[in-house]
Amino acid sequence: MAVKTKKKNVKTGSAKSLPSPFNIYWERTNYILFGLGMFLIIVGFYFMGQGEWNSSSSLVISPILLFLGFVVVMPASILYRKKAVAETESVITEN
């Protein structure tokens, strides 16, 4: 018959928990840009649905707004980050 052995719980005291990088990444500017991008996308789809299929709002205004929302503003809201204060101070002291 097999003998059951108890497993010991081994805790490593040297393991440090690092803070999540996502908690400090987005600031107010990122949320404003994200909201602006969503607004442009919603307005773009609204203009696409208005009027005839060959109207100027469906063929010209809507694609411009959607392009700005999807390709320019939304990636900018994700990638935008302020420079750290320590970096700017080191640049000033070096000059």
C-alpha cells in the first residue's frame, strides 16, 4: 500500500512584490485623449449613417473622423507619457 507523505509549505522570504506598472501609467491626459478618440469614432459612425449612401457626409466627413479617431487619437492616448521629472532635471544640470 502506498504511503502518503505530507508536503511542506516552503515560503521564500526574499520574494518582493513589485507594483503593477498599469496602476501608474495612465494619467488624466491619457483619459482625455481616449475620450476624444471615442467621441470622434461615435460622431464618425453617426455621420456615416446619416443621409444617402453617396452623400458628402457619408463619403468624406465620416472617413476623416474615423481615421482620426482610430489611427491618430486612440494610439496617442495609449502611447502618450509625460517625461519623468528626474530626466528633465538631469538635462538642465548637464547644460
